[in-house]
Amino acid sequence: MARDRAERDGGGSVPETGSHAADDVSARARSPGAPDGVQLRALSDLTTRLFPRSGAALDPTSQDITTSAGAFERVLEIAVLHVPGARAAAVMTRTVAGSFVYTASRGFELAPGGEEGAHPRPLGGAEATVRHIRHGREGTAGEGPERGPDVPTPLALEDSVIETLSLPVYVGSELLAFLELYALDGPDGFDQRSHALGRLLAAQLGSMLQRLALEEALEVACSRLEQEAQHDPLTGLPNRPLLLDRLASALARDRRAGHVTALFSIDLGATARVEQERGLAAVEALWIASAAGLRSALREADTVARCGTEALAVVAGGVRDNESAHTIAITLQFELRRALAGVLPGLGQQAMIGVGVAPTDGSSAEALLLAAEAARSEARRRGPGSVAFNTDSLDATARSRERASATLVEALDRRSLSVRYEPVLRLSDRRWVALRLRVETSGAAPLSAPADSASPSSSVHALVGLADDARREDELFEALVEHASRDLNRWRELEPHHPWRVLIPLSSRLLRDGRAERIAVDASRRFRVPAGAIAWSIDANRLGGVSSALLRGLASARRAGFDLIVDDVNGQGLPLRALAELPLAGLTLAPATVRNLGTDQRDDAMAAAVAALAGVLNIPLGAVEVDSVGTADRLEAIGCAHASGPSLATARPAEAVCEPDWEGPRPNGERSGGDPAE
């Protein structure tokens, strides 16, 4: 009967020599240790003899099986289809703790979920009483190695299983699994051929698991070798070849998007002194801390690398313009100082940074790296804390920006900021409805008078950028809030019925971390100024992405009574769809868009799009730096509600705001002897 069943399942008759060949090879296959080449050839020969027509045996070197689960599934499928008497099968694997659990089955399902102690359940869903069939040895009595104490006994179904084969699976010399075969019907159970085929499948499964383990180990080794070949062993940063590869990718992306790619070559400037004074271990700590500080300051898409033994490098893609590249360099210096203060206190050394920007300094990775390194040499010549650009014009602008930043810091230290107020007019009747605060310095070069149109100090928001660079943004904002609060109190005494409102520039960093709200609320309480009398204006290009921190800060400020107006909207710094997600009190067109209105189709389209967004959000649209009456008329035509600029009224000191000789509309709408807008 068993032979008839074997012929029916195997697809043909069993060769007379099959049982002898099976006994000979299965004895070798079930011995501990990984099959060598002779054993694998023997397995192949046995496969040909035992499966002459079906070809059902598993090739241990089969490449289409890439996971242990796939190997289990294939072995169980072959076992159920081709081992005489086997109508169900399961695989038990060793866990990390050393115990064995059922992990795969065929002909039944494991319940619950293959956990240790789970028992086979019929696929039909019928409940069955479980009984443990304990074999002292594998297979029939007297064959195979004994089970260890941590190996569970075979589990079977009462009234269904008449015999169980439990076959050890070795990977190398380690017992890692058991292949369980169940005979579910017939009076005879398994015959000698069943035993031989079961051992063959167990040996093949062990060979496949070993191959998969070797492939995984090889992949890990290759990955480790690749990591070591492309990364600095001390800091774990990419090395120069990998830096060039990532720089080339960033250049390609930014070329398509029309953005600037910036490369920063950084000389820490203190390695020789630290080694001399504190030893080699301190130098290594310096490099590791510097690498960690730079990584924390950058976006995930940016790259920090170590170029040789002297310099670090940073690739920043998607930079808006050259001014932004300089801002990033200042930020890198700050983060390096902060990181080193934690591991090498008292170092007091500032990094020297050379900056190369594409496409100005070249369009290839090699050219940009050479440009950044040449700029680093110039920064090293200037001394600690210097930032140098490779291109003369960019370098001159950066040095002018640094001087302006130093002037601002000096003004903050001496509390010598001087503010002026520019009226914001309602275009429909030319009455002013708010005052936009502008900043000057006393006893120093004016921060609002740029050397050229590309200067970073061309607007009050650029002044905020300088304060950000110096990490003095909270001091600047606090000083401006105090100025405006004191002036509001004075104006309210002179004109108590006028709805006074002042727009103050704000740093996005203060908005995100909630410091702006705390400063403004404190000033409002001290000076008894309503929160609604002060509104915040922020540059769209400095707002950054819409993050959860920004939304929380803005929502909290609105609840406290402070409104936010986004200036310089041109769809580049922050997309219009992102602005639509923010609870804003107003939008202001970018000055360049205002200047080109009526002469450039792209700026006309952008102005119309921003006006449409303001209409959808039901908030007013404004404009700044309006330089002609014609521009004011065109702005009114597209739906702009408010505007400010020299063609409407000039800025004046706080004490002159309520004087009748102010050149511009009076707060009550009455003219003071002529309107320059007419």
C-alpha cells in the first residue's frame, strides 16, 4: 500500500536501487556539519534517482529563494506532494533564546500565530484534541540523534495523525530546525522511502539556510567594506570621493530647479594648538564633536564630509541665493562653536570657511571644490572667524554684510538703535491705517543704506537676518517692541481716537520657538499697550517650510492677539499653497514684483496670483517700496488694499508722526497742504 501511494505521489515507479541509494546518502546528509561538494553532488544524484520524472527535489543552490520563509515554504510544498504518506508538514526553528518554535506549516495552520506551544489545526476549521507523540529519537525508534531538553516534542492531531517524522536540520554543525512530517491517513504511515526523502529534504533545507546565511554575511561584509572605503574612520563622515559624488548629484538637481548649490570648505583652525596643548585624544574629540555639530545644523539632504586630514566640507543644495549661502556659513560657525564648547571648553577658536557657489564658481563638482578650497585659503589668511567667497563680487558683498552685522551688534550693545515710521496707506482713499517700523543706527553707518541693490541690508527684514546671524534676534525684537510700545503710548495721548497699529519685523526662529510671543506679551503688560496695536511682519524668504513648530507658534500668537503679515511674497521663498495653510492677517508683494509691475509679464502674473490668494483667504494685500503714482494705481487695480513707499509718504521719527507738517495724509484723513501722491 505504501508503495502504491508512493508511485501515485511521485509520478512514476520507484527505482529498485532507490532505497539503497537513499540509505547511503541520507546517512551522510543527516550527519552534523555543512554539506561539502561531494555531499551536494550526492544530493543531486539522489534527487535524480528518487524524483526521475517530477523533478520535485530542491536545489540547495537555487537562486530564486532569497529568504528563510521562502525556503520553508518550498520544502514543505515538496514534502506534502512527494514524500509517501506525508499529508501535512511543519518547520520548527530555534529562537535566539535557544528554544524551538513552529514557524511554518503545510496542510494545516498553526494556532495561535506560530507561537511556541502552538499546535497544528485542521484547515477546515474543525477543533481537535491535541496529544503529544513523544519519540525518544528522530524518526522511528533507534534512528537519528536524540532531542535535547529544549526541543519540544512533535505535536499532532488525535484521530488524524498516525505517525510523525521529526527530522533535524543542521546548518554547519549547529542544529537550527526540525522538519516535521505528518501521516494523516492509511494504516501504514511512512515507509523506508519516506524516511529517505525526508532526510534528503532536511539536508537540502540546511544547505539552503546556510547559503542564505553566507549571502547575508557577504552582503554585510561588502557593505562594511564600502562604508570603510567611502567614509572617514574617525568621524564616520563621507570622504572626498563620496563628497564629489553627492556634490555632482546636488548640482544636477539644482541646475534643473534653478537654485544655487553652495559648498563650504571649513578649516577648524585649532587642531595644531589642541594637539600641542591637550594631546591627540583631544584632537580626535575636536573632529568628532565638529562633525556632530555640523550634522545637527543641516538638513537631511545636505552632506557633511571630511576632506583629508585638514578640512571639513558641507554641501548645501537648493540654496535660494548668495546671501543665503553666507547666512548658512555663519550658522555653521555658530554650531561649531557650540559643539566644541561642550567637549573642549575654553578653546575660543572660530572656524575659517571658504564658500564656493554654483553656477558662479563653476558647474562641475571638481571646479566647485577647488573654488571652495581657494576661498578657504583666503579665509585662513584673514584669521579665525572669517568667511570668504571665491568670487570677488560675492566676497565683497559678504564682507559688507559682516561689517553691517558688526554695526548692528555694536548698536544693540550701546542701545543706540533709531527707529522711523513709514505710513501704510489705504489705496482706496489714501488714508494711512498703520505704520511700518524701520530701523537705523546712531553714530554708525546706516544699516538701511546698501552699497548696491544686492546688498543684504536693503530692507528692514535683512536687518533681522543680520541679527539672526549674530544670534541677537531676540535682543533686536525686544528693542523694537519697546520702541513701538513707548511711541504708541505717546501717540494715543495725542490722538486717542485713532486706531493705532505698528508693523514690526520678526525672525522666524523667534516665531517657531515662542520667544516672540513671550517678549511681546511682557512688553504689552509693562507698557499697557493692547496686543492688537502691534502686528508682526516676516519675510517670506526667511519663513522656511510649514512645520508643526511654526503652526504652533503662529496659533499661540494669534490667540494672544498678535497678527502675522508675510512680506516679500513672490512664490519662491515659500510656495503660495504653503502660505494658504497659515492663519495670516495679510500678505505683502515682494518689492521686485512691485517695481516690475506693468513691464514684466511674469511679475504681473505673480502679483495676480498673490492677489487671488489674498482674496481666497479673505485677508488684505499690501505692497512696499512703491516708487510712483502709476505703480500705486496699478496695485489698486489688481486688488491691492494697502501700500507704502516714497511716492506715498516718507518715513519720519516717532516725535514727528503726529505733527501737522508731516508730508503725507494726516491720521484723520485731512490733507496737510498737499499730497505728494497727487
